[in-house]
Amino acid sequence: MLIVQKYGGTSVGSTERIKAVADRVARTRREGNDVVVVVSAMAGETDKLIRLAGEISDSPPEREMDLLLSSGERISAALTAIALNELGIKARSFTGRQVGIVTDTAHTRARIEKITATQVKKAISEGYVPVIAGFQGTTETAEVTTLGRGGSDLTAVAVAAALGADLCEIYTDVEGVFTTDPGIVPEARKLDKISYEEMLELASLGAKVLQTRSVEFAMKYNVPLVVRSSFSDKPGTLVVMEDKDMEKVLVSGVAYDKNQSKITILGVPDKPGIAARLFKSIADAGIVVDMIVQNVSSDGKSTDISFTVPRPDIQKAVRITEEVVQDLGARGISVDNNIAKVSIVGVGMKTHSGVAAKMFETFAEQGINIKMISTSEIKVSCVIDSKYTELAVRVLHDAFDLAKGD
Amino acid sequence: MLIVQKYGGTSVGSTERIKAVADRVARTRREGNDVVVVVSAMAGETDKLIRLAGEISDSPPEREMDLLLSSGERISAALTAIALNELGIKARSFTGRQVGIVTDTAHTRARIEKITATQVKKAISEGYVPVIAGFQGTTETAEVTTLGRGGSDLTAVAVAAALGADLCEIYTDVEGVFTTDPGIVPEARKLDKISYEEMLELASLGAKVLQTRSVEFAMKYNVPLVVRSSFSDKPGTLVVMEDKDMEKVLVSGVAYDKNQSKITILGVPDKPGIAARLFKSIADAGIVVDMIVQNVSSDGKSTDISFTVPRPDIQKAVRITEEVVQDLGARGISVDNNIAKVSIVGVGMKTHSGVAAKMFETFAEQGINIKMISTSEIKVSCVIDSKYTELAVRVLHDAFDLAKGD
């Protein structure tokens, strides 16, 4: 097998940990596999570099931040290659450029345009373990770029796709993907297997394990992912294409997100093009709107529009909304910061009805009022009063029998 | 004027110091100059990276060390570019590769083969201050290399040569080149001007200000150098081609080197080819021999050969010498670790006689015995007992009136 192993910041957080990573790679080699390693910066290193830049400027040029931050992964790649050689394993470090990761020119959040991986393939065929500095690429004109949050995961998945790897293992400090946050529900169970679609919903709903972009990329190129801990030998969670087994399970997990705020515009005249105008203004400001719900107003002539935005963007969003409201002649707006979004995710919903109803029923039994509802093929999300978040997660986990394995 | 300014590790040792560097660059710009900046790694950063590698391996692969260590200069280049932009000065960082510094493949001590500097020239013409990460280049096959000790100085001089710069300023933590070590002779005087040849002799004789390679490069391409402090506004020392003024001065400086050992082979048969054989074996072992003196032996049929090697290489040198001695049928060898080399340097010696005699006379007056003598056109070196080093430096400084300016 050809396995891509990605190690996060805590997994390479010290020279001792880097040696442990080398041991694991050595073991994987001994089991007869070819291995490609992708590393993040050592834990704390990126923060240190950001702090240094912050001491100099409040708005450092993004191009310079990219050169600055890409150094962290180069350091851990070199150190990991040294550790492997020390164990007698032939290993060579690779920078984003040496891998041939070509990105667009959007500094600090570049998108991968292509990966040649010629030198990496050659190194593998010569018996080397390539150790790739994650998170970075270069543009066609040789500018250094970085891939944004979760960029090293994306490097790993993209390299796995380019090499046609059999497996991409994401080593982190948790043991896999859980049915919900074990901090809220102690009985939360680690999932053995989950579909890309479910993982995508969980990722975008606030489960911190994998970034949305990496999962999308893995799904697009059908790269089997494993999320597992570098501090244990437990098998982790496999993220793959949906299969028949998965559809038997109604709900795979419960996610929550306390980091949103809700804006409601009251009494919007019922004319075409109004929603378009509002959300274009908000999007132009770089604010990502999550849920949008439109209700017919009580008088039948106007509507109420509610939507949620990330909490840090709320002031900007309110300012933009107020301008639009004046132009529209709407009655006014209200803001609610005390909300949480609680969601259930599962591919089984595609073929089973009644899942949403059961969720609403469970909330009703506990006296939890639902403020907004949004659904997709494999997800139901409800916005509720934030004080009920933990209660809601617990009762849903229980109602859908998630503590019990398949 | 086009000025290349190189700032060493202490000059960029903190974000405060980096801001001070930016201020100086800004001032140089305001005076109407184009500026190119070359930076070392922040003081302590390179040592930290070496320590991390040392925690993992006693003999890390040189290729990996190069990727590791080149990160330090990239970080300071990015931070310096950020600081300049913060002052409203258009600045862009450049890595060795982006400068187009192509080296051979000798990792950790690569030699520069060519510099294109296309992007740097373009940036200057567009009004940018290029900020170049020193110490590094890439091979024809895009491997990252470093240039060895003093590598950032070499980057600065080589870039200045490639750009046809009017001046290359080397900012460091001393105020220039002194007539001798002010730690030994408090009256030591900062030189306003010195020739490349003199600087070269002083550099190779152990004055730590500039590395030999940088001075050689500057001389070859006739790049005017200034060595000065980044902590003051004093003008520093100009290093340029020899001129008429310089020849009036007999001696420019007194240097010393306590880091050598002396080996003497006794009773070497007086046959051709013997010295060649000995010094080839030592050179093959990578040991750099400094002084070689051959005396006719007392019996007139054999000779004694004495030579000096760097102290850390003495054991290896003795082992090699002993093998050769056996083959030659020489009488034996003696080793002296308690030596120091004290030298006087000055282009005036070319046209004035009696300088060496005055040096010997000065030593004789103080009862300092001379063990070896070696001369070049602009230098006289004597090996003496190491305990007399400071005394010898002081009396020579006095004898040649070095405390007195021109």
C-alpha cells in the first residue's frame, strides 16, 4: 500500500514527539508499505511567528505573512526527515515548491491549482520516504503561498490524490470522529466509519477534526481518509464513500455551533429581488451567511427574513443590514446573540423519513423552543436558545441511540 | 546611488531591532538612494535550530540541515519587509531562489555559481526595496543550499556585484575594522579605509569582522564595502581597492590567532617530493595547513619541517603525520599546542623595506622568542609562545604608531 500520513502540530510539537512520529513511520514501512509524510509546524511555532509580525504591524502584507508562516512547516519537515534518517530510513524533505504544488495568487488562503509531484514519485521509487512541508505552495511566478486554516490536511489529501495513494491518515490529538462532543456527552462513541458527506456536514457544523476543504477534496478524488491519534494505536475513524451499511444508520452524529448570531428583518415588503440585494451586500463585505429563513409576515403583505452570521462579524452585518432596511422601507431589525445551532447528520436520512420529526419531538419534550430550522438531504439543523445547547445535544444523542454501536 | 545593506543577526535580533533597521533603510531612501536589504537570521535562531537537530541526531544529513537553517533568514526577511511596509515603504521579501542565486550542490557550504537577480532588478525599477534572505541559494535542480559561515555577507556582496551596486554596507555590532583587538589594546583605532588585500589578510588572520570569502568576492568584482555598526551613526570602515594614500601607511593593523597548533617533523631525509607527499595526505583529510617552514637540519643531510594546523584538527594531523614519518624514515615528530600567530598587515610594506626587521627587533626587546616566520607582500606573521600574545600585540601596536591616525 501507498500511505500518506499527515501529522499535526501537537504530533510534532517537540523533538521527542518528532522521534515518536519517526518510529510510527518506521513501523508502517516495516509492514511493507510505501509512506509519504506531511507535517504541520511544531505546536506554538505559527503562533510565535504571528506574534512577531503583530509586534511590527497591525496589518502586515499577506505576501510577507506567507513567507513568514511557511517557514514553520519547513522546519518540522527537515527535523522529521533527520529523525527518520537517524532510524536508518532513507528520507528526504520536500517544500511545497519541490512537491510541485501550484496555487493561485490568493496569499494566506491560496487554492491548489495543480500538483505535479514528479520529484516525490521519483523519491518513492528510489526507496525514500518523502517528508513534505504542509500548508504551502508556490504560484506560477514562484511566489510562496499558504493554504489557510487546515492547510496541511489539504496538502496531505491533495498529495494522496496526486499519487493515487491507497490511504491518507490524518494524525491528530483526538482518536477519531465522535458521535458528538465527549465533553458534553461522556457516552459519545468513536465512529469506525463515516461517509464524506456526513464528515463534510460535521466539519462545517463545527466539529473541529477536519476542515471542510480537505474533506471536499478527498470526496472529489475519492481519497480514503483515516482520522486517528498519534498518541495511541487505536484504529481511528475511516472517512470513505457512502456504502449500504451506512444507510442503515439514521443519524451518525450530533454537532453544535455556539459561534453564530441571528439577525431578523421585520416587515420586508414582499417584492422580488429583495433577498438578493441584501445578501449580495453582505457577501460583498466578506461575511459568510449560514442559515436563511423567510417567513410570511402576519399581515400577509410583508415577510420577515432571519439569517445567521459568524458572531465576530455581527456588528458589520448589522451595519450593512440597517442600510438595506432603510432603502427597503422595512419595519426594523432585531439581533439575537444568544443562539446555538444544533444539528443531526446521517446518510440514512435520505431513505428514512421521520428523522426531523423525531428531533423536533425530542426538543418539545424538553421544552426547548426552536427558532429556525434548516435541512439538507443528510442533515437537520435547529437554532435554539444557546442556554439549552448541552441539554439539546445530550437528549438528541440519547434519542437516536448514538452511544450504542452498529 | 544603489546601496546594498546587510544586517547581521544581532542587528535583527528582536522586533524592536528590526524596526530600527527599517528606520535606517527609510532614512537611506529619503536621502535619494535605491536600497537592497540582505538579512541574517535573528540572533539565537540558527543556534536554536541546530540544537533541535542535535536533539534528534548526532549526524543529521546536510541536505536537511540546509532546509532547516535556511528558514531563519526567511523569517527575518519577511519581518523586515513587514516593518518597511509599516513605515509606508514599498518592500518585498526575496528568498535565495527568488533572487536567482544558483549554487553548486555542496550542502552546508555551497559556492555561488551565478546570480540572475532578474526579479530583484524589476522590483527596484518599480520602486520596491527588495529584502533578501541571506545565506542561501538553490542548485540547478531546485535543492535548497546554504553558503556556510558568513554566508549572509557573501549574499550581500554577490548581490551587490550582480546589481552593479555603488556600495555594499555590512551592518554588524562593531563600529568597523580596528588597528587591532580593542580588548587587548584600548587605544586601538578604527580605520577609515583599508584595502581588500589588507582586509583579506586580517580576515584570514582571525579578525572576526568579515569572512575571507566575502572579501575575496568583493575584491574580484570591485564592490566597495563598508563595515559599520547598526547601533550608531558612525561612518565605519571603507574596504576598497588599494590607493596611493594607503601605501604611505606601513602597517594598517595587528592581528593574532591563538587557535593553531604546530607540528615539527625532525630529520626528514633531504629528497625531492617528500613535502608534497606529506601535505597531500593532510589536505586529503580536509585539514587546512596554514604556515609551513622548512629548515636545513644541523647535520646538513636532513631537514626539519614545521607547519601549523587549526587546533581542533591537531589529533588527526598528528596521526597522518606519524604514518608518513614512518614511511620516510624521519627521526620523529614534536607537537606544540602553546603557540600563537601574531601578524602585521599593510600595503605600505610593498614599497617600504625594514618593516619585518622592526617587528623582530620589537619582539627581541621584550624577550619574545620567534618560533616560525612567514611573510607575504603585505604581511609578516610570527609564531610565538602563546603566553606572550597580548604583550606582542600591544608592543607592535605601539611600535608602528597605530593609535595615531593618518
